[in-house]
Amino acid sequence: MTTTVQSVEHLHARPAWDCLVCNQPWPCANAKTNLLSEFRGFPSVLAIYLNGQMYDALHDLTSHGELTPADLYERFISWARVN
Ligand SMILES: [Zn+2]
């Protein structure tokens, strides 16, 4: 998905999935803020997008036989749920 964000974009670096800008596990706080703003009004689209990102991350993070990170759902999905 392309964006029109003109400020520095907080994107993940594969395969580590840390933010390119702040080196925090992606999505970092800034990325979350940007995503919530970008997908405002389209929470189901955001959920689908984040699901795809989570499975990409799961694939990358376990591609050398590592255990599945336990917090992926919290990290990628749960913060974006609308209440
Ligand atoms: Zn960041």
C-alpha cells in the first residue's frame, strides 16, 4: 500500500522488523500513529493490512527455525482494534 505521508516514514526493515527510523520493534509508536491516521474510517482495511504484515513478520522471524514470538498479535493487531 502506498502512502502520501510527507514526513519521515516509520517503515519496518525486513527481516528484523525493527523500525528504520527509531529502531523499535515495528510498528513503533510513530508508525501506529501514522497508520491510525492513514486508515481513519477504514478500521477493517487496517486490520487486514496488519494481518498481512504480521504473517510476513512471522515468516521472516521464524525462517531460521526460531520459535514463534509470543507477542505478535499484541504487537501487530490488538492495538488497532476499534472499541
Ligand atoms: Zn519508528
